[in-house]
Amino acid sequence: MYIKFLGTGGAFDTDYLNSAALLEFRHINLLIDCGFTVFPTLVKKSLINKVDHILLTHLHNDHCGSLANLLLYKHVVEKVKPPVIFYPSEQFRQQLYEFLKIQVKDPDKYAEFVALEHFDGITAIDTYGQHSEGMQTYAYIFEEEGNRIVYSGDLAKPETLFEKLEKMPSMDTCVFHDITFNPANTGHTYYKKLLPYLNGLDMFGYHCDPTQNPSDNPIRLVFYQKELMA
């Protein structure tokens, strides 16, 4: 597996772009999230032609705000086969479909919707209500050839994700977890809550303003890891 981040910021950290990543995984190029800065970033970096599969953590604008632009570009400009959009549940597919209908009228013309259960190697963790009240969100676990990548999405309560990991077979694991340095931010995980899970795991924080990183935080931030940035 090979992961590159297109941005590492939160909804209002526009200098650092919306958190999203490209993952080369099991012979596909998977875009994880497509917030409002993602489409122009893909074009600017000449990476948009790589995107053939898409997976979303949830439907907040900083995670799906330029998805319609991407789909239209693929159809109108590149004139290629519609990307596959994986969905972890039928309810989530319906929500996403209605969201896209407002913008592209006929989503089936611009994307192929495939249930995640039909693709090996990706586990969806249901984190409903653990980022925003009443909001459907997902974390994802990717496995290939003895390696595991964990992507939290927006998650204020990390226990759900790490309890799942503890029950899975031992494997080289790298965790990318959203992080906040403000204990009053109840939509994301305060960095000190992640410290008990550091033993035996590579962990990187994202979805934050890196300039606010406190001196006592031992978790490396994706933004400062050049090898992880697209």
C-alpha cells in the first residue's frame, strides 16, 4: 500500500487544505474523501487522472464538497469510465445519492456505486454520532500483504476504533487519526486521548492546524512528513 495526503487541515484550516488521501491499494487508486479543496488540488498536482475509486468517511462539506466537480471532470473532460464509489451501507449510499442528485441530476451517469462488502481488504467501522450528533460517519481499515492502514475519519471517541483493532490479528499497522489540540473541541479526538494507544503502533495525526501542535505531543503530524504528502 502507498498513501499520499492531498491535505491535512480541518474544515476551517484552509491553509492546509481539506484532509484527504490517495491510496494505491490492491491494484486500484482509491481517493479517501473529496472535500471542497480536493478537486482543485488533484488538478493542480496532475493527480486527478489517477482517481478510479472513491471512499468517503462522511458527508460534511470538507469531506465531500468537490465530489460532484470530480465526477463531472471525469465525464466531460477526461471522458473516461465513471469512477467506482464504494459505500459501506445502503443508508449511506442513499444519503450520498441524494446529495449528488442536487448537483449532477443523474448520479449513475457519473459514478458506479458498489457495496464495500464486494471488495476485499477494507473494513468499515461504524462511528455514527461520534463526530457530530446524528451524523453517519465511518472509519476504515485497509489490509494488504501483511500490512494495515487505519484511517479514522472524523472521530471524537477513539475507543470504538481501537477496540476493533485489538480484536484483529497482529499485523504491521499504521494509524492516521484526526486530532485536535483543543480539549473543548468535541467533534475530534483530543491528542491526549490517543496517548494510551501509541504502544506498538505507528500513529500520525491529521485534520488539524499544525502550528497549534503543543510541545508535549509525541504524535507525529502528517503535515510535517514529506514522504506522506502528495
